[in-house]
Amino acid sequence: MRAGVRQAADGTHLVHGSDTDRVVLQEGNAVTPTDTGYPGDRGRLLASPADAGGSPESVAAVLITRARTDHLGSAEYLRAAHGTPVHPHEAEVPHARRDFPRQVTVGQVLRGSRRPGGPPWALHVVRSGGTAHVPAAASEPFPRPGPLDLPGRPPCTPLPHRRARCVLPLPDIGAVVPGDALVSSHPTSRIDGPHLLPRMFHHERAAVESLDILAELEGDLTLPGNGSAHRGSLEDAAEQARERAQ
């Protein structure tokens, strides 16, 4: 099954996975994806670089915005099969390596199944390997400071939100990749447009503090980890999410 790919700008593609979305940054034949989806999304992951003009062998690195299984599912596969570097935020490295994992539990999945849209989401999590043990053992933190020497030249802006550690500004195209810090939809949410993930996925105070950082970034295109691209200033998008969290 091929993932849905939408070109957001020259060299920038938003790829809709089975649950978690990712951005593929392209420069020549080299590509850099943000996140990898669930373990069961591997076929979609391997298709998306090809759809964006590359191949699994041309993946320069994987940038992990959040070291949970729905973002990390095939990172270790790419490293082992193709030597692909895997870069989470430095605070997420122990979790990516699973020194002390922070991932969805069976209890969280069961609680989530009581939300609107929860039963099919919970079934998908289990079937896609969302509770699997998938360490990215050789993860190395984002090189800092400054932009990465990778397609898209994204810098890593750290966030206080421990469930969404890193946001990637793309100033050349006026875009931001917020990971899970700001979404436009989710299977267990009835909200359409910029908002926070349901509270079962985060700690509210840190999540709102992350919105303050997002609001200070420049750009009029948000490429979230869940949902469609959003057009409009980051400040306005963050304010909408803040109001909807109240």
C-alpha cells in the first residue's frame, strides 16, 4: 500500500501514513524523513521516499520528533539495512534506545478505546505494532547548534513538552514541522484544525507551554504529525490550539 503524498513546497512532501504522518525533505537524490510510523507502516515508509523521488538507500537520515513507537517503528530497520543515521532530540535518546521506554501501554490503548473513534484506533495500534519493543539502539542526538547538514537544512527547536520534544522550522519555505506538539486531526479527536492531542497523550501544562514557543516561530505552513497541512500563521494556529485546550 502506497502512502498518500502531498507536495507542500519544492522539495518538501507531507506523507499521510496509517496514523502518524511525516514530512520528507528532498535535495537532489537525497531525502530526509521525519519519523517512521508504526512498525506495521514499513511498507508505506519504504514507498514514500520513492514517491518523493528517492529510494530507501537515498535516505540521508531519519529525524525523530518524538521517540514513541508510532514515530520510531522502522528507524532501526533503516539503520541496520541501509546505515541510515537516526537523530532524536538529545533528551529523547535514552527513550529511543529504550534504556527506559516511554511508549503507549496496553492500558492507555484500552483507555483510548473509550474515546470517540477509539475502538478502531485501538485495534489499529495493536495490529500495527504500537505496543511492540522497537529500540533504535544506535540513535544519536540532533547535531547542535544550527541547521543540520541534511536535505531541508532543518534546525531542531527544543520544546518543554516531553511527549513532543522537537519542532523543525523550515524557514526557506516558511513552514514548521511540529511533530505532535500541534496537530490538525487525530482518530480519537472530533476537532478539525490546529489543536493539542487528547490529554491521554500528554501533560497539559507542558503542552501549552510548547504552544508559546511555536507561536514565536515564523511561517504560514504547518506540517503536523497528525492531520492535513494547515495554512496560516503559527501564532494564529497556536492560539486556536490554546483556546481548544481550555
